Amino acid sequence: MPARKKADKAAEELKRFAEKSATGTELSPEERLHNTKLLLRSYRRVAYSIKISEEELNLRFEADHGTMLSTLEVNAELAGMDLTNTKLESYTRAVIRSKQMLGIIHRALEAVRQDPDRGELMYQVLYLTYFSPRKHKNGQSIVEALEEMGFRIALSTYYSQLDAAVKAIDRILWGYTARDCMEILDQFLPQQK
């Protein structure tokens, strides 16, 4: 199950940085940016690993319980299943946690899109660079794809827009205590009442 191990490793990396931020240990901008880039570069591989893990888990659930994880939502107990102290319990939690991590990243990407000045351009630059199902072979092919969408920019402009977009998603993901990010975070992490 190497796919599960990769997904678990990515989830643990995200958790470690969240804990570091939560304890008040300030990350340098370079450290945050570097790790955001690493997270974004790993996105396709992690998403693929999670997809494979979920399919494997669904096969196990279907064989053992006659239902699939996607029909269980997050809580197997609601479906009347006791997974306590089973291999499926920890595996299920790992898959669900990893999918939640991807959900946070997707909501951050959508928050970037809402930037009133150049949100759509930053969104498309991030999407084509890190999130699209098909990885582009180089920056020039991304510039060509952007041109097809109506964004005529030079290759050097693409790289400066990519840098700005990574910084924007970085602030959303890791700078969640900053005043300028609180409004954006409220949109995709509403407070519990």
C-alpha cells in the first residue's frame, strides 16, 4: 500500500506545519513559501494516491460491509458499523483526513480566485501549474493555455504571476492568524455556532 503511505506522509507534513503555527512558532516567509511550493508540487501525486487509497478502501468496505465509503460520508458509526480496533478504522481515518486536507487546499485555491484585482489570473496560473489533471511540460505550454483562456502574458510575466499566486495561497494556508486573511478564511472555514 505505497499510495496510502504517501497520502499519510503528506497529511502528516501538513499537520506538522499547522501544529508549528498553532504553538506560536513563527515560520519565516522563506520556510512557508518553500513548503507551500513543495505541497503544491506534490498535489497531483498526493491526489492520485488518495484516489487509489479510497478505491482500495471502497473495495474492502464493499467486501466486508456491503457498502462503499462514499455512501458513509465521514462517520461509519452512522451507518451502524463498528470499526473499532479494526484495520479498516485506521485506514478509513487516514483516507478521510487526507481528503479533508485536499479539501482545505481546494478551498484555498478558490479563495485565491476571489481576489478582486487579479484573482482569476492567479487561480488559472495555479490551476494549470499544479492542479490540472494533465501536467504541462513547461511554462511555455502554460502560457499558451492561458492565452487560449484570454490571458495574453509573456513567459516572464507567467513566472511573476506564479510567484504572486503561490504567495497568496501561502497566506491563506499558513498565515491564518493574519488580519488580512481572516475574512478569506471565514469564507471557507465558517465558525461553529
